[in-house]
Amino acid sequence: MSPIALPDPPLSDGIGHWVAAEARGRGVALRAVRLITGWGLAALGFERMQIRTQIGNHASQSVAQRAGFERGAAPIVKRPECDHLPGVFFARLRPAGG
């Protein structure tokens, strides 16, 4: 897991994840995404978190959706180094009053 693209002040952040082949299918990514998201939204005060997946990466898209992220049309966290890669974007907002 790696938080990225911190603006000043930080209002949003993105999550990137990779799971070793031998650990796949054990819920490692889902647990990590939930923990990082909770920390970012609550402790760090981010308004929103984003996950960007490659178009054919259905496993990562499933992780995003099961972690409470909703599919969006465009990125909220800009990463110019990834602009050449078509992606599927997911976002999760901080709960009201949270």
C-alpha cells in the first residue's frame, strides 16, 4: 500500500496496491484497503480517497467495490505518470460528520 499525491492541504489521496501471487485470494488487499481508507478519512481528515485500476483488473475493481468505493468517471487525484494508462476510477467520501 502506498498513499500518493498529497496536495497541500491534503483533501484527498489515492491508494495503490499489489498482492504477491501466493497471498492472493486471502482478503489481504481488501483488509489493507479498508484499514488505509479508514485511517485516511478519519485520522488524516481526507475528504475522499481514490483507487485507480487498470481496465481489465477485475480483482482490484472488486476490492474497491467491496471496500465501499463507488465507480467514478474521472480521477480525483491526478497522477501524471499514469495518464497514458486507461483506468477505471473508484472513490470513497468521508461520511458526513466524520
